[in-house]
Amino acid sequence: MDVAVNLLKRFSKNRRAYDIFIVKEKTINVFIFLKEKDSSFVNEIKKVLEKSVPENTVHAIYPEDVFTSEFTQSIVLSGFSIKNNKKASNKLRQCILITYCLENLSHSKKTMFGYALKGRQKEKGLIHALGGETIGRNSILIPSENIHSAAEFFEYWQVKYSTKKIIDLETPGEKEDV
């Protein structure tokens, strides 16, 4: 597999690909996440691998196929990212999406709640303290290990909220260009 990784490193830097993953099973499976359909790029990778890694299969995955591909689960659980030089599962984190409703609060209480949640001037709010982020209006995303602190906060403010467990593919502090 090391030979395949070394051969694929230069291709992973190509702007036509988001990333290239290797999944080693009985053979070596190479998954190329492409920004757009480009068979010449895929064929170029196949030619390079044929010579040094004879038992391989190369799969092209396009943006519209990411969530419907039969290989997605295999890549997420067992794939090795050439671009990031680590297992794909290392980039995953379990989070909680919290949506809340402020309709039962007065205008002044909503303002105070907002300051406590998001912070004000130099003071940091709950979102920062829990390592979370604002997703949209009345929605935040926090690491799953901080759900109890968040629940206490919303109960203290008597704010109705709902939670949903999700898997976040983005590493904290890193913003992907899509």
C-alpha cells in the first residue's frame, strides 16, 4: 500500500481532485473524489498504478454521487486520505445540532440570552466555551461530549430546544472551499 500512497501523492495535489482515498481489502481500491467529470485524469492515475500496483481498482466519485455511492461507507470507515495523510475517520467528529425557539422570551430576555450564548464585546459566550459554532439563525453545532452543559443552559433560560446527532466531516477551525 505504501507504493500506491507514494504514487498517488502528486495526484492528490492536483486541483481537479478534492482528495484521493485508498481502501485496502483483498485488492487496493483507489477512490478519486473529483470536482467535475474528468476521465483523462482518472485514466492517468490508472496507468501509473497498473505498473507498480497490479491488483488495484480505481473508482471516480463525482460530487453528485458522494452520498449515493455504494463505496462511501467503506471510504469513511476504512479509507486513507492521500491529501491529508491520515485515515478518513480521523476527520470525523460526532456533534449535536441544537435548534432552539425564543418565542416565549421577552425582547430584553432574548437579548440577554443572545449575549450569554454568543458573547458580547470581549466576553465569550457558551458557544465558544463548548467549542461550538453558530450554524444559522437559532441553530448551533457543538461537540457531542458537551450536550449536558448545553442542555443545562437552555433549561436555565427556559428555552425550548431540540437536538440531533450528526457526524461533522470538517475539523474544528478548518473551513473547506466547496
